[in-house]
Amino acid sequence: MSPRRPVRRETTAQTELTRGRSTGLGAAGVSVTLAGVLVNGLAYLVPVLAARRLDPADLGALAAALGLVAIIGVPGLGLQLAVAVHHARHGSSDTRRLTAVTAAVCAGTLVAATPLLVAALDLPVEMPALLAVTTAAIVLSSRSLGELQGGQRFVRLAVGMAVLAAGRYGGVIAGLLLGAGPTGALAIGALTAALAPAVLARLAREPGRPSTAPRLSAARVVAGCGATLAMLVVSYADLLLARQLLSPSDAGAYSVGTVLSKGALWAPQVAAVLALPRLARGDRRSRTVALAVTGGCGTVLVLASTLAGGLAFRLAGGPDYDHLGRYAPVFAAVGALYAVTFVLLNDRLATGARWAAAPLWVGVAGLVAGTAILRPHTVSGLLLAALGTAMLTTAMMAVAARHPAPAPVVDPTNSPRASPSGGDGRSRPPDPANDPRPPGPAAPPG
């Protein structure tokens, strides 16, 4: 027998393996991207539709209510992040009690604050209770999303994201179309949102023997909540300052520009979503890939804004803002820098670093202090302060990332493994015994 025949079979096997891994990640990336577009599209449709269906007073009440859900729902995002990291390291574990407590705290806070919210925001007295139902449903659903992300079942994760978005926003949209008013729309939205947790729990169910993984600690959830809150605050701080420092017309123009920042910030987030479970298992190469994808996407968006800044502002705010096109690449650069920062933040959280979000809070403090001293009263002045803050924050996070936390300990008996492209939407590296590549350094497989 010719000695070359086994070599050809090995080469063929390696080719098929690489093809399977690429196909799995490709399907995962497309699925999560499409789900993100749907989520953002439905979230954007609510205020657009409300502006055409409600009078100014009711519109303001609905906007305030949706803002409250976004703020009080931050622990849900932190829970999803913590569950995803824990699942990636140790496999599935029972987080139902911790999830229920988190949901109860969030919903109870809204109910307890009813007198204050009704008086301060001029909301109907029944509205906080409806918001509490929606918030509890979002938090309960976050556990299932975290399990799907941590288990690298990305196609199912995309389906789960779509289901939650349909429940969270679909009922509100239906209520507005039916002319139910803000309270009626939120009531229908609470009903549809309440259906989501059961659907997502079934979607995330994973057959197998009972898990012996350690329990997820409340401290990890608190750390995830703090990081999520830091992300929101640092990315919205300049917009809030614009309301205080700029004239009403300039503040409106600045808010249009931040649409470009948010686009550059969230466009490449699929890379962070896909990388997080691998980062939690010590895969340094995933961080490099995620940073390269995120940085490349940001560079493309900045260049596109440079070439078509007027068009970008016209699409974001209308023809009245076309003359602000020269600021478009700077707004895009702010968002692109924070996108890189958030990848590094996820990496720090995944490796269990303490005070992972500290650079973001330092950046916020620096922006507030700097604007308090300099008092910029123009769009360009505040924008330069925001750009400087983004550059400083990204630099601090990059320095912190050069000193990684100790590699996470992964329990091989609880860490689920699958083929590169499983039928349930998983996308994971193959078993090392079948991997033709030589083993890497001490980092556990991603």
C-alpha cells in the first residue's frame, strides 16, 4: 500500500473539519446578526409608531415608561452575562432561584416606587405594575438566553432573542395599532412579554444527566450588572450632557449624531456575543479575532462616514441636519472605540477579573469633570470631549487587558462538548483527540 494514501485521508478529514467549523460559525454569526436587527428594528418601531398615534402628553408617558424598563432591566442583562460565563466554564447549573430573586427585586422596585413615579413622571397609577410584569419577564428570559449563549447554541440564541423581542415589543406595537393608548399598549405588551420566559426555557432545555456544576454566585451577577450599567452610562453620558450644556437646537443635532455612534457601537457586537463563551474557557485567540472584527468594522464605518457624512446625517435625522456631515466620522469613531472597549470588558469579565468595569467609570468621571470645567457650548466642543473620553477609556481597558486574570478552571465533566456544527445550532471546537492541530499552550479549549 502506498504510504501517501493515509496522508490524503488525513488531509481530507482536516479539510472537512475546517469546513464544518466555518459553516457552524457562519450560521451562528448570520443568525445572531439577523436577530439583533429584528430586536433593534422592533425597539425603533415603537417610538416611531407612538409619535404618529399618541398626543404629546401620552407620547411622553410611554417614552418614560419604556425608559424605566430599560433602566430597571439592567440586572437582566447582567444575569445573562453571568450565566453565559458560568455555563461556558462549568456546564449547566441550577440558577432558577437566583433568577427568581433577581426578577423579584427588579419588579418589586418598580411597584414600591409607584407613588414616586406617578408624582415625578406624571404616569397613570396602574402603569408601574404593568412595567413590573414586563421587567420580570425580561429578567426571567435572560437566564435562558445566558444558557444558550454559554452553551454556544447560537442559532437557538438568535431564536430566543427574536421571541423575547416579539414578546417585549410586539404587544406594545399591537396596542398602538389598535388605538389602546399608552396604558392599554403596555398592558398588552405585559401580557405578551409574560409568555416569553416559558418559551425560552423550553428552547434552552438541555437533556442529559443532572449537573454537578457549582452554583452561580450572586457576586458574579452583581459584577455583570455593574459592567452592563457601566456600558450604558459611558455610551450615553455625552448625550445626557448635551441636554445640559447645549442649546435646544444644538442638543437636537447632537442627538442625531449619536445615532451614528450607536450604529458603530452595536454593529459589530455579534463578534463579542460569539466570543464570550470561548473567552470564559481561556481561548485567547478568540479575543484576537473579536478585536480584529470589531476594529475592522469600526474602521469601515468611520471611512464611510468620512466619505458620506452628509448622507449619514440626512438618513439619521432628515435634510435639516445635512450640514453637520463633517462631524459624522467623529461620532462614528466614538462608537467604534467603545465597541472595542466592550470586547475587552467582556474578556475581563469572562476571566473573572475584579473591578473589570473600573476604566469605564473613570472615563465617565473624567468626561463629567472635564465638561464641568471647560463648559463646551457647541456640538464640536462636546464631541471632542466625548472622543477624548472614548480614547482614554479604550486605552485604559487595553492596559488592563494586558494583565489577564488567572485562567479559569473548567470542569471537563460538566463542560458540554459538541461537533463544530451541531444540529442544535452549537458552534464549538472539536474534541482535542480528533483535532489534527498540535495542542496549544495551557489555555483550555475554547
